[in-house]
Amino acid sequence: MKDRRVTVFHKSLEELVESLDATLRVSSWDPSEAPPLPLENSASQLMARFGAADRLASGVFNGNPRDAVRVTALTDAMRRLEAAYLAYVKAAGSGRDKARQELSATLDQVRTEVVEAE
């Protein structure tokens, strides 16, 4: 049986993916229109969700080997998303478009390889 803590890691990653996706969508929203409130709310939770993911990823997981492998995959995905987001935030000018594409690609990859695979 899967350790309940694995579910906590998975939920944290799902929420992080949701907020990152919302953040990218809000940033490209037509400025003449307000984005939908649920989208804005999700984007506004990004830093809190990064904080939760960082706390989880920095801890030590002691469980059965199969669950440990799952947790490692989940925390690796959290770290990849954080690195891609930081590159996006730090990028300027035309480099921002490339960083945005890389963040979007990382999001898609994490969704496919980790989130949906659970």
C-alpha cells in the first residue's frame, strides 16, 4: 500500500503545476480584459505553493523503497519546475520568450512524466 505521505507530495506537485500554469496564462492574458477569478487566485498562490514544495523537497523521506522512488521523482520534478520558473523570472527581453517556452515545456513534461503517471 502506498504511504499516505506520497499522496501529500503528489498533491503539492499538482498544486504547484496548477499555479505555474495559471501564472503563465495570466501573464499572457489580453490586458484589456481581466482574467477569470479562479485563474488569478491560482496564480496568486504560486509563492505559497513553492514554499510548500521546498519544505517537502528538503525533508528526508523514510519509507519503503518503492515509495522512496516515487517521492524522489516528485521532488525532482518540483526542483525542475523551480529552476525553470527562476530562469523565466530572471530573463529579460527576447530571452524572456525563450524562458517562457522552456518553463511551459517543463510543465508539460512534469505533467506527462510525473503527475499523470501517479
